[in-house]
Amino acid sequence: MDTGQVGSWWRFSTASSITFGEHTSRFLPDACRGLGNRVLLLTDQNLAAAGVVGPLESLLRDAGDFELLIYDKGETEIGFAGAERCAAAVREFAPSVVVGLGGGSNLDLAKVVATRLLTNRRVDSWVAGGVPGAALPVIALPTTAGTGSEVTSLAVLTDERHQTKVGLASRGFLPSVVLVDPVLTLSCPQQVTAHSGMDALTHAIEAYMAREYHKRVTPPFTAEGFVGKNPVSDALALSAISLIGGNLRRAVANGGDFVAREAMALASLLAGMAFSSAGTAIVHALQYPVGARTKTPHGLGNAILLPAVVRYNLPVRQCEATAVARALGFTAGEDIEAAKTLPSLLSQLASSIGITPGLDSIGVVEADLPEMAVAAARITRLTDNNPRPVDADALLEVLHDALHDGPLGSRRV
């Protein structure tokens, strides 16, 4: 059968089991019990110091039927080398289940290590050779409301040698159990809450504005990866956008506002489901080289790039832009006005939670842009998913727009 034809089908997959709600982390022993009794808990020292790890460790130890190893050397930007160090450190323990506790980096580390422990192939070989299919079961407990990694078949790592981010995809990365406990996000610092929230918003908007599934080249049935904008991803993305519009400012302003924290945890979950199917596009393609150059958080870079990308895509996504603007609370004017206002709404939202718009605010200068555009253009799994065609020149145009947060003639000074 010719799998290069344009088709008209889409696919949706997510974690095997999702439990959402206040104090659902108490079910961790029950979740582990169905998967194995040798439990590896991957987390980081910040969460340990914040008192997040201790109660979960006690739950597992008090249960009396688990052997537990805690690895708390997770990193904010986990790379190939960090994943290899972790796998080497825990291999002798021979876990039967891997628990990821933390933000996206910790959850991605859990996915990668769960796979690496069942193969002799180094992680840096997976880019060219594909991710091995077998993996230990993973239980994911997110502590930030942003990445959605708990419900995706993706893991993003830093390629230290080439100083760029690499997205790996495997069905084995999908967690077996997800416990989304909004209480765990209460310890999330204000700035991380802001960056994570904008990351979730970017996921939802890019999924909602992605290339339509019926306009993409049909992949093989067994292939992992994005399938394009589809009915399920649209519904999830719009719900996430509405939740973020109503709650992100509150969660940043008052980290103890549990109602806002719960809403943001749900938004992140829904946005993760949406983009895991529909995919992301050139915000993420551009953020990879921007993040590598500036060493800034992923969500911060996404927040700064998002208005310029939306502005670029407006000619082919006016209806979607209108719906996003309305979901974010813009009720005035005609639909065309709402669509045109969306980029400025996104900049205003970012500014209201402490994010300074413009790539220049994170140290990017004009001379950096051509190399970034070329690097982003190579990430075809993302550029091909953009609704409006792009090449290096178009990406350079978007970067110029994002440099000072505005098109030529109307830029911030």
C-alpha cells in the first residue's frame, strides 16, 4: 500500500489511565501495585527541598510491599548525558516501574530511562535509529501546569553536542498511569507558574491552529508523531485555552489559589492531549534554537514567540484566531477584529504575568536571527505541521517580528 498518499484519517492516543483531582497522589501505592514492586522514583532536589517528595516516599515505604530507590538528580533541561547518567546509576536496582515526579524534564527523563533500561542502545543513537519500542511502565505525577508531558508519547532532551533540543517519539513513552494532583502544583514558584502556563497555552493554540489532518501526508499506521488538527484535538485545545484565559493570572498572582491551580492543572492536561495528537508547529521549531542560544526556560521562549507566529498564520487561520480570542475573554467587536487583536492579547497576557515581550528581552540580537531561522527550518516534523508554509526566509521574518514584539512600523521601543 502507498503510505505517501494524502489521506483523511486521524489518530488519538494518550496515557492508559488518568486520575485527576485533589490529593489523588495518595493513590501512588495502588498504581504501583498493579505494575511491580521495585519502584524507581525520578525527581529533583528542588522538589525534595520543597517537601513534595517526602510524603510520597512515606506512602510507598509505609505500604510495606515495595523496594524503593529515589533518584533526585533531575535537571531543568535534561540532556542525553544526563539521561545516560541516570540510567547507569539505577540499572543495578533493576526497577519494575518508573515514577516520574516533577515538571516536563523529570517526566521526560522517566520515559527515556524506562526505555533505556531495556536496551543497550545509547540515547543519542535514538535520533537517527529510532526509539526502541520496549519500555518499563511509567507513572507520571506532574508538579507544574504546563508541559502536558504526562499524556504524550514525546520526550524532549537537549543534544549537548549540537546545543539544540531534540524531540523523540515512541508509543512506549505513554505513561501507564497518570495522577494529576493539583495540590502538587502549590509549591510551584511564581515565575515557573507563569512560564509553564504560557507553555500550556502555546501547546493548545498551536494544536488548534495546526495543519489539518486531511492535508498531511498519510504516515504508516504504526508511526508515532503528529497527525494534524482534528475534531478531538480541537475540542481539547479550546477547553484548555478557556481555562487558561480565566485562571493563569490568578494562579501567578496567588500561588495558594487552589481553584486557579486546579483549573491550570486541567488546562495543561487537556492541552497535552491536544498537541500529542495534532502536534505543535513553528513556535516550538523556533524555540529550540532560541532556547539553546539563550539558555532560557522553554515556556518563556514560547510565550515571546507566540504572538509573532500567530500574526504570521493569521491569513490562513482567521476563524481559529477568532475562537481563541473569544476563549481568552475578548468579547468586543466583529470576528475579524477579534482575530486581528489576538497577537496583542497574547503579548498583554504575557506582560500581565511578568514576561517581557520581545526576543531582545532574553538577549537575542539581530545578528543571531539568520542562524536560528536556518536551524528551525531543519526541524521539518514541526515546520510541516504549520498551517501556512514556511522556509528559512519566512522563519527569519517571524523572528524579526518577535525580536521587538511587533511587525515593522509598529514595534515596541
